[in-house]
Amino acid sequence: MGNQVEQTYDIMEVCLLAGKIMLQSGAETYRVEDTMMRIASSFGIVKTHSYVTPTGIIFSAEGDEPTKTKLIRISERSTDLKKVALVNSISRNISSGTINRKQALEQLNEIDSMDLSFPLGTQVAAATLASGCFMIMFKGGWNDFIPAMISGGLGYLSFVCFHRFIPIKFFSEFLASFVIGLLSFIFVKMGVGHQLDKIIIGSVMTLVPGLLVTNAIRDLMAGHLVSGLSKGAEAFLTAFAIGAGIAVVVSFL
Amino acid sequence: MAILAQLITSFIATGSFGIVFNAPKETLVKCGLIGMGGWLVYYLLEGYTNNAVLATLAATVFIAVLSQELAKFYKTPVIIFSVAGIIPLVPGGLAYDAMRNFVENDYNTALGLAAKVLMIAGSIAFGLVFSEVINQVIRKLTPKKS
């Protein structure tokens, strides 16, 4: 009996760790619930219930013994699609039975502690390129390409740097969009840039909460009303922070 | 010529968004291609009908259906393919215009623009819902191999 209880707790730990990594990396709520359920059922716990919100997961397993419930708190969320893909493949391996509980727990712990993101330089370079390209896509002229690239790249860099010092995400987004607005304004004043609007729109795109918006909608339509609404609120706050940062530049200069 | 420039820039933009979102390296090119296809649908339809809402809807359905098929094929989560492709469709430019008009106390123009932003965001949402339905219908219609 005691052995069995311990085993159930171990299985729940694997499920919760997988769920935690996925939720922190920006996966959709229904995918997190689905993955946890699949892992549990392939380890032999057929009846499970999970309640996933962006800030925490409650997971309970039913069986012959009394129902056991565990709670895990999620305090920080970012976007890391690679981790989502890795956890997904581990859950596939568990379902097909190629790895056992111990191996799964080890691999998940490894993923959890790894930092898989691209180096900061690559990220900034990508943001730089993307800003320039977005400016062209929104019908800007090629003569604004370089200014949009510079302000977009520096804006993203300042977002990352501010975020390291200030843990409040909305404030660093506000500051980053302020930097973008200021730089674009300076470029236009110097005569390097031509259309202020296009430069700002192009460079702000790297901060836009596109992932949050799509996830919020997907959650809402899958019936996860609480997490859909809270993700929507987060997206709205982010959009508001960006808008306010630009508005400060536009209205005071 | 203009279309060629749009194609290249949308490919690079969505691909580099994949890097910002830390998508796995081997999916970056596919992300870029999906983004390019979606943007092509949007650009052509928007130029032809002059209706951004319809164009956004069509492009979203295109991206979402395609990325669900790709996700099934490569056995990866859908989100990896769809997210980067949807980013260009987000009405950032219009939202900026609306914000700017609010700040400049031109509330009438600003409200009109804000309504349009809501319409486009809603059409992205509806496109996602619609493609999910299409996918479930496809899944039900195709006989299961067992």
C-alpha cells in the first residue's frame, strides 16, 4: 500500500514537472492539460483531473487509494517554443513506453534547468532584421529600412536589459517602446528617417504580444475561460504599455 | 516587383520571429515559409478587395490549417508553426494610429480606428476557431487506420 502511494506521488511529480515547463514556456492551456493526462494514463493512472491557469496548476489523481492532489505555482512565464517541443517529445516517448518514470523525471529536470535560448546577440540581430522587414511589409519606403532596423534592434535590446533589472514586465515594455519612439523621432529629426509612423510601427512589432493574443483566443474557445481571460488581460496590459511608451514620445516632443 | 519584396521581407521577418520565440532551429525555415504564405494571401486579398478584415480572416485560416497539418506530419506542437505566421497579421499599425489619435485628442478618428483594430483582432480569433473546426471535420471524415 505504502509503496503504491509513493508511486502515485512520483507519477504526479513527473506530470506536474512536464506541465510546469510547458506552461512557463508559453504552451496553450489545453495542451498542458492534455500532456499531463496522457503521461498519467500511460503510467497507469486513468482518472485524473487538472486545473491549469497561467499562474498555477492543480492536479489530482484518483485511484483505489484516497484521491491525491498536488499544486504547483507558476510565477514566471516566457516564450520558449523549443522547450515545449522537447517536453512534447518526452511525453510521446512515455506514451510509447520507450522511457520509464525515472528516466522521464531525469530528462524533464534536465530540460527545466537548461537555458536553451539563442544567444542574446542572435536574438537582437533577429529582432533588428524583423523590424526592418516589418517596416517594408507595412508599406514603408526602402529609405527607412536602416533607421527602422536600428531602432527596432536597440528597442529589443533595451527590453531585455531593462527586464533583467526590473522584474515588472510591463514597465520594461513601456521603457523599451519609449526608447523606440525616441530613437525614431531622433532619426526623423536628423533627416536619416523619413516617415516617423512607419519606422515606429515596424520596430514596435518585436514587442507586440502576438503569442499571448493567439493563446488567449485558443484557450477561450477550448473552454478554459479563466486562463483565456487572464492571458487576454496580460496581452491587453502589454499592448497598453507599448502604446503608452510611444504616446509619451509623440505627445511631448 | 513589389510582391517579390513583400515575399522576401515576410519570409525574413517571420523566420527571425521564430528566433525571438526560440523555436527549434530546424523549424525556422518552415516558420518563415508559413509566414510568407499567410502574408501573400493577406497582401493579394487586401489589394484586390480592399478589405483588411476579410484578408486577415483568409490568411489566418490558411496559416492555422497549414500549421496543424505540418504539426501532425512532424509530430511537434502546433503552436511552433502558427505563432510566428500570425504575428504579421496583428494590426499593430492600426493600433498605433488609434493610440496616436487618442493622444492628439482626435477622439472621433481614434474611436473609428480602434473599432477597426477590434474587428481585425476578432477576425484573427474567428479564423483560428474556424480552422480548428475544419481540422476536426477533416479528422472525423478521414477513416482511422487501425
